[in-house]
Amino acid sequence: MGTDLKDHWEKVYSVTDVSWYQSNPRRSLDLVTQVASSRSSRIIDVGGGTSSLVDRLVELGYDGLTVLDLSGRALSVARHRLGDQDATVQWLEADVLGVTLQG
């Protein structure tokens, strides 16, 4: 994993406002629920960062969730926001280009 790339994303998530963040990820949620009708479907949010998509999916009862992001800072924000429910999600701090996912 390139440390320059990781450092970049850690710095991006050191600020509280990023332009692509949506408090209600309605479009993404609609797409996921269309293709993953089973609540036990395995879903990975690549580059999930601080996205609230995982929150909405947990609320809907999905239990095969993974959030992958290069930024540990971003994952920490999302985990903290979920509180005790963060244990229902697999959190991967990794570069999607180099991570090995288990089937």
C-alpha cells in the first residue's frame, strides 16, 4: 500500500466536510436493496469512508456487511457512529487494489 496515498486519505478525513458525503445515501441504498434482496447477502462498501450507507443497511437488518477503506480515520468515524452495532460489520483498513478478500 502506498504510504503517500494512505496519508492523503487520512488527511482528507481529518476534516469534517467532504463534498461527496450524503447524510441520506438514498440512490445507493435503492441500488443495493434492488440487487441484494436477502438480508444475509454479502455486501462490501469499497471506499465506504464515513458514509452512512452502512448505518442504513444495518437498520434494514443486513448482516453480511463489510466496509473497506484505506483511511483508518474514516472507518473509526463510521464505527463510532454505529456504536455497539459496529460489531455486526467487518471493517477492513486496506487498499482495494491490494487486499485479499475471503470468499
